[in-house]
Amino acid sequence: MPAPDGVALQVRGLSKTFPGTRALADVSLTVRRGTAHALLGGNGSGKSTLIKVLAGVYTPDRGAELQLSGRVHDLDQWSPIAARDAGLRFVHQDIGIVERMTVAENLALARGFPTAAGGRVDWRALRRYTQDLLDRFEISVAPDAPMAALRPSDRTMVAIARALQDDEDGGGADGAPASVLVLDEPTASLPEHEVDVLLDALRRRVARGATILYVSHRIQEVLSLTDEITVLRDGRRVGTVTTADVDERAVVELIAGRPVESLFPEPVGPADDDPALTLSGVSAGLVHDVDLHVRRGEIVGVAGLLGSGRTELLRAVFGDLPLRSGSIAVAGRPVVLRSPLQAIEAGLAFVPEDRRAHASFPALTVRENLSAAVLRTYFHRLGSRRGQEVRDSQQLVDRFGIRTASVETPFDLLSGGNQQKTVLARWLRRRPAVVLLDEPTQGVDVVARADIYRQLREAAAAGTAAVVVASDFDELAHLCDRVVVLRGGRLVAEVSGPQLSAGRLVELAYSPEQVIGS
């Protein structure tokens, strides 16, 4: 059955089964030519699997059909080369850059190296081409800069430019523009300005007739960019809507399958007035002379812009950044924390921003990641208590809503939201006095985010205090009992009660004036 006129991409009856789980079940998707189409869903909903099928990374179960611009393709023979030849362009969550090579060389890996007389690489021509492309995408890096030296946001922008470069100069080797650009979480690590630059560039491209399939957890981005939205849940398509006909609330409820009110528990305040964490005149890294008192069972947010000292504050409390001055007390007891191990022994836990690099063991199983903070529990003189470890791990999986076929599943195979819930479960099982969280829901969908909020609230009700750093001021306003604002490494404001809103936090974070209290 041919695709209707005006359709750039159409998938019918797409299923994909992995051992122990069905990632996609009879999914259909239609993307109209010259539009931006969003693909949304919770972590584990099947979005990334669908994208990898389109890219030729995964082979789907038999019976699926793919059409691009009316031409039917055999998915049993599909491959990354076939996908590119058919006109698909991809930027995946793993952006696929080579860190040891320069920006120019990474661009040339996709396009080819220009040659001079004798077949030698024309490095001058490559630098000129690269600089022109970087200028058009407003990427402030040098063509000869090694990718390893770039910020994550700049690496993402280079990957996007690489995917789009054939369209930028009029097409690929055959002169035809890419029919569909597929972007999988392209803004996950981008600062706000760079997000705006990218979205503006994508809007201009769509206005010129390009087609984009856009995957993101950031619903406001989707509403501002796309024409239509398709939502997956548990590997099935639950609906396709016109973007102009829905708002953020409607999209969240379509993704979650339940009312918005059930996703965001109301702050209930500290368990009591007993101190959990006290900072007096703490200075470390970018942080200067910070005083902070957190009560038992209280959730305190830390707002601020990049470079404000948010992460440094958490690292200093966790013994990962030496203090220049000041003191720390945990549960009313003064402590000297010269290492994370000492912080853990004092009753602290830390969930850092980069869970893959700093918070997990990707090659180990879910069970091993859950047990990493309590290993002594499962070892004695006569050997290990493996059966108890498995039972405890399964209880944590059930309690925290971690979606995995088994506790023996490699951690790296979990979706981002389930990875984050695993890391959080590992620490909360210790019942710490204080848990420190840096961007706890970054790259996490609304459903997994709600699960994380619920677990933090339950931990707080049991007496654990939390200090939460987040760039999402809406998150801080929803989750926290009160929020302190850092600017230039100094605590400049504190907001609670009716004054606690995302708008007020934005004002305080950006205000050039020194403000205390609100």
C-alpha cells in the first residue's frame, strides 16, 4: 500500500523483541514532508529502539514496512548505509564523535576529506569549509580544536552540524537533500542559549521544506518546534496529535497515562526541627562563605546559573572538593570530610550529574550496581550471601519501579530513567542523613521523574534530608520545601512558601543585585 502524497516517512507494523522483553509492538508512524514531528514517550517506551531500527542498527521482527518518499524498503536488509543512501540523517544520544580527532576531521569522517594534487588531503580547504559551517551554526570553536577539549554542548552542536552539512550546501553526493533528519535528544546537554540557536536553525530548515523527526524529553521545546506529536507507551503507539491542539499538560498526561496531579507530590515540609546538615562559612572552588541549615526530612533546592557554584557546593559537602574555610556538621555533629568515603561514613550520599561516568558501573549488572554501596552486607568469612543479595535487589527494583527484565540485566541496557532510579535506590537503601543530588532528572522522562520525586518524598518522610541542584526551576519549585539561590559562588537569596515559583527563581538567578531573603 503506497504512502499518501506529502508523506516523507511511514512505518507500519513495526515490532522489535529482545530476549525477555518486547520493546516495540505493532507501531505505526507517519511523518509528513516539510514538517517537524515529535516522537515522545517515557524511558523504556521504545523511542530509541524505533530510531535505531530506522538507522539500521537494529533489525526488527518480520512483517514491518518502511516507506521513504513513497519508496518501499526491505527492513530485513536494512543497514546504516542503506538508511543514509535513502536520505535519512541521524544525531543519536550517543553522538558518535571521535574525541582524539579535531572538529574538522570529525566533519570529514561523514563527508570525506578534500584532496589536492597527488591525492593528498587539502587541509586548508577542509579548515575553510569547517570554519564556514561552524559560523553558520554559531559554534564558537576552532576547526583544529580536538573534540576531547570541547564542552559537551559544543560536541553536540558539532554532531548536529555534521549531520546537516550535506543539506547546508545543497545536498549529498547525488544532489538530493536529506529527506528526514532524525534528532534523538539533541539538546540534552545544551545551555539555554545554544538550545535557542539550534531550535531557530531547525525552524528555518522546516520553513524551507525540510522534514525532521524530533525526540526529546523537553516538552516545551516540542511545543515550540513541531507540527505533530506521536506518543509511545510501553512499546505501543498511544496516539498522534496536532501540536497546535494540545498544551504541556495534555502531552504529559498522554505520555504518563494518568493525571498531572498524580505526578508531582506536594511538598509537606521537614519531618522535624532536628538539624541534618549545617554549613558555616563554607568556601571551596567557586563557592564563597556559604551558610546553610537543612533540617531532617527537608528537601532544599539550590538554584543558579552555570558557573554559580552549584555543583562545587555539593562536591565540597561530599568531601570531593577541599574546603578553603568553613565547617560542616551532619545531624548536629561537626565532621571533617577529606574524601567521599569519609562523607559516606558520616551519613551522606551523592548522586552526581553524569551518572554514567561518575555514578554507575555500566558494565556490571543491575544487582551489582544496587549492591555497590552495601557490599559488606553480602560477604562473611564463609563466602557471599548471593541469594540474599538477589532478593534484596529484586525488592529494590519493585519498590523503585525500575523496569528491567532481571536484576542480572547489564546496567548499560537500561533506559536513562531506569538507570537514574537504580543509582538513587543504591543510595537511599542506606537511609542516609542527607542525600545530595545534582540534576537528578536530567534526560529523564516525566513518568520516571514522577517516580524519582515520589521516592525522594518518601525518603524525606522517613527523615532523610535532600539538597537538590537543578537547572529546571519548575522542578525545584514543584519538589522543594524551599530553595536557595547561588550567584557568583555566593548565597544571595532564599525562597519558600507562596513566593516559591519558577518565575521568582529566574528573577533571582539572573538579577545583578545582591538579594538576601525573599
